[in-house]
Amino acid sequence: MGFGDTAKKIQTLADKAERTYQKINELRAEVEETQTTVLDTSERIQRLENEMAEQRAVLDAVAEEVGVDLESVSTEAHITDAEEISGPEGDAEGAESGGADSDDAAGDDESANDDTET
């Protein structure tokens, strides 16, 4: 009778070991897939960064040719972003007038650009 219980325990242990082995193999496959995805993503990001650098160089050259001050444009963009981020914290009335001011400012920028183009 002692051998039957021992055989049962050994079989249970063997079953658990087999399930554990299967889980380890599944995890190994997932890790390999994740590593492949990370490498592919890294390569894609590097290509995009290179492409962005090339586009930036072209934009800088065009802006210089046209006479656009990139530093002031960049500063204005950062100010606008900061205002948009801080805008929702104000009251509803302030948010409405902030939206109108933003639209007016955009219109002023467009008319200023129209003046420089003519």
C-alpha cells in the first residue's frame, strides 16, 4: 500500500514538472518574440530619427532662404503649448476667452505671414 501512494506522488510530481517545462518553453518563446520586437522597434526609431534630422536640415535651409526666424517661431510654439496645458486649470470663462485669444493670435500670425509674402 505504501508503494501505491509513492507512485501516485511521483506521478503528480512528474505532471507538475511537465507543466512547468511547458510554461518555461512558452515563456522562452515570448521572451524571444519580445526581444525581436524591441530590436525591430529600435531600428525603426533610429530610421525615423535620421529621417527627422534630414527633414529638419531641409526645413532650416528653406527657412533661412525665405527669411523665417526659426528661434522666434519655436519660442512662440512653446509658449502656445504651455498656455494650452495651463488653460484647463482656469475657470470656464477664462478658458473660453483663452480659446478666442488663441484664434485671434493665429489669425494675426497668418496676416503677418501674408504681409511678408507680398
